Amino acid sequence: MSLLKRINPFSKQNDETGFGTNPNGYGGRFINRDGSFNIRREGRPFWDRFSVYHSLLNLSAWKFTCVILLFYFSINLLYTGIYWLLGTEQFQGIIGQTAWARLKEIFFFSTETFTTVGYGRVNPVGDGANMVAAIEAMTGFLSFAVATGLMYGRFSRPRAHLVFSDHALIAPYKDMTGLMFRFASYKDNHTLTNVDVTVTIGLQIVEDGTPVYKFYSLPLERGKIESLSMNWTVVHPIDDNSPLLGFTAEDMRNADVEIYVLVKGFNDVYANTVLQRTSYTYEEIQFNRKFIPMYRESENGRTTILELHLLNKSREIN
Amino acid sequence: MSLLKRINPFSKQNDETGFGTNPNGYGGRFINRDGSFNIRREGRPFWDRFSVYHSLLNLSAWKFTCVILLFYFSINLLYTGIYWLLGTEQFQGIIGQTAWARLKEIFFFSTETFTTVGYGRVNPVGDGANMVAAIEAMTGFLSFAVATGLMYGRFSRPRAHLVFSDHALIAPYKDMTGLMFRFASYKDNHTLTNVDVTVTIGLQIVEDGTPVYKFYSLPLERGKIESLSMNWTVVHPIDDNSPLLGFTAEDMRNADVEIYVLVKGFNDVYANTVLQRTSYTYEEIQFNRKFIPMYRESENGRTTILELHLLNKSREIN
Amino acid sequence: MSLLKRINPFSKQNDETGFGTNPNGYGGRFINRDGSFNIRREGRPFWDRFSVYHSLLNLSAWKFTCVILLFYFSINLLYTGIYWLLGTEQFQGIIGQTAWARLKEIFFFSTETFTTVGYGRVNPVGDGANMVAAIEAMTGFLSFAVATGLMYGRFSRPRAHLVFSDHALIAPYKDMTGLMFRFASYKDNHTLTNVDVTVTIGLQIVEDGTPVYKFYSLPLERGKIESLSMNWTVVHPIDDNSPLLGFTAEDMRNADVEIYVLVKGFNDVYANTVLQRTSYTYEEIQFNRKFIPMYRESENGRTTILELHLLNKSREIN
Amino acid sequence: MSLLKRINPFSKQNDETGFGTNPNGYGGRFINRDGSFNIRREGRPFWDRFSVYHSLLNLSAWKFTCVILLFYFSINLLYTGIYWLLGTEQFQGIIGQTAWARLKEIFFFSTETFTTVGYGRVNPVGDGANMVAAIEAMTGFLSFAVATGLMYGRFSRPRAHLVFSDHALIAPYKDMTGLMFRFASYKDNHTLTNVDVTVTIGLQIVEDGTPVYKFYSLPLERGKIESLSMNWTVVHPIDDNSPLLGFTAEDMRNADVEIYVLVKGFNDVYANTVLQRTSYTYEEIQFNRKFIPMYRESENGRTTILELHLLNKSREIN
């Protein structure tokens, strides 16, 4: 029997994913594990497509520091070059005897100007050097403004700070089976309020001889909670309304299953709605395993401890 | 038969557009192609109406740089003028022999003060110059604050970053015809979530001898999608509920048709709801053309490529 | 017949205003014309109640500048005082011969330090002066940070920028009468999207011998529009569901009528939901007047002009 | 009769709290009085869990100032150490005769560099000192950027600014009893719009021999108001739908009752949705007491005064 016929006719198709249905045009998974979309844009100039803000916000702290240092030294080298071309005789107070020593002094004059420190031992007297210094000081001024904005943008950008389990599990649930995964906020003091989770499944199926994508909503045991202070195990019961009813592991592999997860909530540290995505492909689904609890009471019995290192811990069921 | 009678009686009128219905008071299209409203305000002072924030945010990077440079040189010229009037004898360390040389030195002293570099070779000793320098330094200080805010405002301002097709097409759709246009996000990594699109049509029609505007909602094949990672072709099927049922190209021209489009969604780079408008007038509607697909699989088959240069590409249908 | 009995029994009472119902504890109107609440807080320390952020954001540009200048001169006077107490011998480079001249030099040294200009002619050599200068420079640094935040907060704070008509009018509407007022956005390029308006009326009525406040929702001819690019005349039809049905001007005065208006919408310049309130008391209601149109076509017929100076213009009806 | 059987069967259970139901894993109250969650995270590195932004935003002004001062002096000591290792001969203009005097001069040179004041009397001539100074100036530059962001974040962070009564009271209400508490905004000019309050109760109950947590929604006399300009007394009527119907003080103690309160609204000073939580445990519930009014008319009768010091004032009822 074909896979198409095997799909539960009582399951609810989802035509509003925004994904296309023609596998010929598509390559690979739709959503990467980190929640980004597996897509590339072409046909417009790089600077049109490139999102400076997004890129700098998403850089790791380490890379961000490198970008800033690199920028700082490059721009000072640039200005040093200009001053050098204008000639060191346009400056007062230079004490270096060799060209190399004078070049270094010019470079440090440039850093003093760019950062607006301006000690003043070396200072411009010629018109050219004066004018370039006036422009460099303003450049520094504005770079500072940009850096301030980026810094603020980086640490104030609303995020969900969620961590998802590496695998989705299929395990006994009540008197049937269920598909489940779990997630938690890993940041102290970050609690999401009014959290919604939406789960959709994508299947690649042969219809009238041509392969097409079909999308189905996965109804959940519980699709929203009031506050996410702990972990949350999301369960899709494989019941009479589930598109997965009767599916074997083999079927899932054939259908190139991908499960799309979207979590939305209000983060009150940022006072903003945040969302985070992830997806599970066939390789990331495990059968006959169950999550083990990930919290315990503290020693003094007065608080609860969320054990984040247990997030991925599951045990086999026979 | 009059145009009014020709309008499909089963179509849904939209009385909540917020546009007026009296063409005598109105001129031209309601919404420009770039989504701004075709309206001008009068009767309040310029500074009341002028939105500095909006204006500076919407300036191109190039013009914004010019505005800043212009401001920088103007304010330094202003302060140079004041120092000059106070007299160069209020300064220590000036080495220029001619008036012109001294003027330049005063100008560069001003830039050093405004940017808070303060080399100190030239420095104020007179009370007047000292006081003006104190004020200039604070002005620079605050200008910097404003620049920082503007910079941050410019790159953190939530936008939809959508690009719409230049034309709306009327083409066969299923077993009838449909009005369609498409759009896509042109920025890498910018995906809209929970995207809604609303389409309204405005017609100018003669009722009891006087022309009036009538507005109708255009029902869509699909009015919302969960995520806009790709392009989206919005289709209004010209079916039994469509106000356009039975309309000829001639009718559309006579009715001075304008189609208003509003797209709303949540952009999670900015973590904010964003919206973008556009409109299509009669001239921007093409008949018997169909869009061609604008995405393809990558060479290695592991990702999908959105071909933005094909956004406006359509082919004739006979 | 008592006023209470005269209130239309089909009108809808509003118990969710958040206002109290006991006139003994209340004084004056609930909402001022500018939309602020007519209320004062007591019983907590001033700094608890005082909202620095709100206060500085709402100051006029003129007063804000004064606050900044005042702060700048005060803090420099303070530091000048400290340096003076430490003694001018802690400084190098002072050239003044009299105490007054030296005091001025110390003051300007302070401004140079606070703004981080630091010319360096006058510079600290004593330990005390050096330490105070180090602290002053940091104070300046942080003041700048605060100023930057305030500047940005001031011009990026989301506002509705609406202007309401000075009076609400009661005038013939269709085949009955209606209560109407109008408003418009006075800022170029600021358009509200999905605008909602809610109107509630408060009446002071004697019930069982004691006066109480009663609140009723006023149903509107149209309570929301899709975009507010023009002016909007809000109309409450005094029909069978209106609490005002059968009310005379005299009745309104006796009931100490107050009409609360709340407008909400999405401002896409700020990309934020904004709201603005106002209220009309009995004195601000005019009878038998009708608003005159406030827009016209431009000379070339290609755009529409919103005439804001006509906002309050109405004509008598007989 | 067991507590479980005593729970009103008509009350509505709440399965969406996001709290667990197994008391063995949980310790103490779920929500602290200040609204934070009584939970601790383990199993991920400190810097992963630690939320710098949240921590610095929530520090008191006093502690925040100390953190900044501490940072300022530490980083200058660090740089002083580096300069000292490079040797004072790398500097020009040092006038100290002793090592200690020179060390101090180096320290003040460092503060001048970090704050970008740069008087220039002492200035680097050696390559090492020059390079370190260039880096220190940039560090100062960026620290300033961070400070600016933090300052702005601190005073622009949307908060509800609510103060809750210390106790929830159980008192006669209409012809039954009710559970009530009250709260008010303590900041001048801060009014919440469209305020929602949600109240949930948690009970620890023995079911089939094992203790479990059960959660019930508490229906309110009024769950939302349009604007919170005054205080609001929230009332849960203990009627036929209340889980508390028939509960004695003893029962509440046994069930280890905890009442979770969540208030949400739109604060238009911040133009943002804000929320605030609190909870009341058994110890914080008082019986047979009623709140006394907390507002009065002003002397001139033109405004209303909210008396915040009366927030916790109640009187006994017999």
C-alpha cells in the first residue's frame, strides 16, 4: 500500500506553512537544528541581502571582539598612511630619529585622535594633517556611536534562550504511543510567560507518480502553558487524529520526515515576545525511549533545582 | 449597464479602510508604490509636522553621511566665527603668522574641542574663549549622544525588508481566473513569522450621478502563512464572491482601480511586529501572464536557493 | 422623573473602567484634556513615586536643554569648589595672577575634564587633584552615557501624535442625532494602522439618595479603521442603545457628564503599538454644530491635502 | 473526609500552569513574594546560565554605582601594572622623584587614557607604552559604549511598577465570602491600560496515598479593567464554582496553599506590555479582615489623591 494511502485520513493538513510543495525545487531540510532556515538568496547585490545588524548581533562575543579590534587597527593604519603621505613635517613634537620611529609615532597619534584621547605631544600643524585629524576625530566619534549601538543591540536583543533536546522520542504514552521532545530555558531568571508551541510535520510523498511535500499539524497533549520556569516535555499523542497513526520507522524514513517546532512566549526580562525554532529529521527521532526527570528538590527542601545536564537523558523501554 | 450595477452583489464592501469616499476632495492614488500615503499636511507649523526621527531614519546611508558631515562643518564654522570675534589673543600656542593661518588654527582648535580630542597645543586662556570652549565641548558631547541614538535607531528600526513584484497579474487560476502578485524578503536571515496579508480594492464609481469611492475586501486563496522564508504568491480568486467578477480590463480602467496591499508579520531579528504596504493601480496590472518559479535546488541538493532576480519574471499565456 | 430612570435601559453599562464609583472620594474630572489622569499619589517617598524617565521624556525640548545646561554648570561648580579647597598649587600651568583668575582657570579645567577634552595646559600634579580629576572624568563619561540614553529615549519613544478636536459636537446624524468628535495625526509620514477607538461616558447620578458614578460604553458607528492617514470623525449615534437617548443639555450638565476617549493603533515609524487618551466634559460639548470637511485636492490633482487648521472648524445647524 | 473529596467538584482545574505536579521533586513555594520563581539551575557552565543583562538591570542604583566604580579602579590598576612593568622611562613628563610618586603618576595617566581625557603632560614615548595606551583608549571607548547601553537599558526597561498588598484577605463579600488582595501603581504618571489579572491556586493533596499538586483557576468578580490609574481590589468570590468552597483555615494550611497572581497590561510610558507576578502562601492569608479605602478627594475638590501608605491597611470584621 502506498505511503499516501497510509496517512491517517482524519489528520489535519496544514496548508499555511509557507513552504513549497514541490520537492524538485527544494534541497535538504527546511529548518536547521539551530532554528535557521535552510535557504540561500541570490539575484540581488550582496549589500542588499546582507543584514549588518543581524550579522553583528549573532556573532559570538569572541568574534565580535576580533571584528572590533580588526576595524580599530585597520582604520588607524589607513589614517597613518594618509598622514605619512602628507609628510611628518606637518606635525609638531615628533621625536623619532628614523623613518620607522616616526611612522610609529604617526600611528600612535592616529590612535590618540581616533579615540579622542589627544595627549597633544604630537600634534598637527600643517593644514593637511589638521584637516585629516579633524575628519579622523569625527570618524572616531561616529564609530563610537555605532559601537555603542551594537553593544546595546547585542545584549538587549530579545531572545528565548531555550535549549531543545537533541532527539525527539517515540515512546508509550498513556495507552498508546506519543512523539515527544523537551526544552528548557537555560538562563537564570529568564521565564517565558504564555508560552505556545506549534508542531508541524512535513512528509515527502509520491502522488500520481510525482513526489510532493505534504504538511500536517501535530495536535499536542498540551499546546500552551502559563509560564516556562522549568522544562517542558511536549507530547504529540499518536491517536486517531495523528497523521503518524500506523507509521513504522521505515515509513518515516521513506517519507523523509521533518518535524518543525516553533515556541513563542513573552520574555519579561526583555519585555518582548520571543520565538525560537528547531526541527527534527528522521535521524533525530529515537524509538522506544523515554525522558528521565530533570529536576530535584534542594538539600534544604526550600527550592527546586533544574538539572540542565539531564536534558538529553532518556532510558530504553522494552 | 453602469459600472455600479456590474459589481458583484455578493462581494464584501469594506467600510473601514480609513480612506474618504468623496473623490472631489481626493487627488491621485491613495497609497504610493513604496507604501507611503499620498497625502500632504497643511495648517500647522513645519516643526510640528516634521518628524525628525522619521526623516533621519529613512534617509539613505549616503545622504545621512552628508547630513552629518554638513552639520559637523557648519557647527565648527559657527564656533570658529565666535572665537574669531573674541580675538586670537585669547588663545595660547597659535603659531600662524597671517590672519588666514590663524583662522585655520582656530577652526582646527574648534574641531578638537567639539570632538573632545583636545590636543592642547592651541588652548584658550581668555575668559570668553574659555567659556565658549566649555560650551562647545558640551555641544559636541551632546551631538555625539544624538548621533549615537540616530545610528542605533537607523540600524535597529524594525522593518519588513520585503520586495513586491512590479505588477499584479490576472491569469487563469484553477478553473477560473485570479489576481496575483508576489513578494519575498530580500535580506538574508530575515524570516517573518505568522504573516498576514490583507488586500483591498478601491473603485471610483458614479452613484446617482456623483462619483464616489467604493472599497471592497479581496478574499484570498490563502491570507496567512506561518513563516515567510521563501517568496509568497498571493492569489485572489475571481470567483462568486469577488467584486471583480465579470470585470473587463476596460472596466478596471474606468473605475480607476487601486489595489491596496498590507503585509504584517513578526520579524524575529528585530523581535518586533513589522508591516509593509504597497498598491497597484490599473497601469500596474497585467493580463494573461503567469509568474515563473523563483527558486531552485542547490548543486549539492542540500539547500534551496531563492532567485530574487526572477521576482518580476512572468510569461504570457494564450 | 429622576435622572437615573431617564437612562436608556437598553444601554450597556461598563464596569471595567477601573474608575471608582463613589463620588465622595473623588474630585474633579477623571481624565484631563491632554490625556493624563487627574490623580495624585501620596504616602510613599518622592523618589519612589517620581519617574525620572517619564519626566525627562515628557519635558519640552526647551526645558530639557535648560535641565542639561543647569546640570552641566552645577556639576562643574561643584568640582571647581573641591579643586579650590585642595588648592591651586596642586595644578601645573595656571597663569592667573589673582585668586579670581585662578578660580576661573580651575573652573575651565573642570569643564575640560568633565567633557574629556583635556587640553592639558592646566593639569593636576597633586595627588588630591589627580584623584578628583580621575573621578570627574568618569562622572563625565557616565553623564554622557545617561545623556545619550535620554536623547535616544526622547526621540524614539513611541507616541501616537494625534490631535483631537477641542469640542465634541451633538448634531443630526442620518435620521437621528449623534455625538461626534474628530482627530488626526499631525506628523508627516506617521500613519496609524489598525486603529481602534473606545468611548465611554461617566455620569454622576443619585441612587437611593446617595450620588454614584455610572459608566456606559458608547457604541460607535465605526470603531476601527485600517489606517489613519487622514482625519477620522468618530460618531456615536444616539439611537435605541445609547445611554444618551432622550438626554437634554440640562440633563448632561446635571449628570456632570465626562466622555473618555482612548485611541489605539500601530505606528509603523516606531513599529510599536501606541495609544492616546482624551476626555470631554460637559463644557466641551457643543450642540447643533457640524464639522466642516478638512481635506482638499491639491492644485495638480495628484495628491490630497489634509488641512489641520480646520480641525476645530464647525458650522451651526438650525 | 479527605481533602481531595472536599474540593468543590465544580471548580475548574488548571493544567497549563507549567508547574510540575510531583511534590517529591519540588521544594518550597513556586513563586517568591517579589514575583521571581523559586528555582535554581544546574548542569551548565556559569556563563551560560548567568544573564549579565538581567543582573545589571536589576541591581539597585547603589550597587550598580559600586560595580561601575569597582570596574573603573580595577581596570586602571591593571593597566597601571602593565605600564609599570614596561617601565616609567617609556613615558615623558613624569615629575615624581620616588617610585611611589611615579607609580601614582602612571595610575593617573591610565585614568586619563581610559576616560580619553588625555591632558598630555605625562605621555607615552616608548613603543610598548604607546601600544598599551592605544589599546587602553579603545577599551575605555568600548566600556563607555557598554555603560551607555546599560544606563539606557536600566531606565528604559519596561516594568509594571506595581505594589501588592502584603496579605490576601478572606472576608464577607456580598452574601458569601471572598478572597481579596489589592495593588496599585506607585509611580506618578504610570498608568496601565487593558489590565488583566489571572489568579491560580496550588494545593498539595494526597491522592491514592501519594501527595500531588493540583492547580485551580480562581474565577474573579472582575478580571480586567481598562485603565489602572487607582488601586484595584481583586476579588475571588468563594461561590459554587470556587475550589475553596467549604475550605477552613485548617484545610488551607494542610493543603499548603499557594496563590499565584499575574498582572498584565500596557504601560504607555514605556509603550510596552508589562507584567508582574506575586504569590500568597498560607501564612500570607488573613481571615475576617477587610481593606479600608485608600483614596480621598483633595482639599480643593479638583483632584483625587491615592493614599499609598494605606495599601496594607485593613480592619477586623466580627
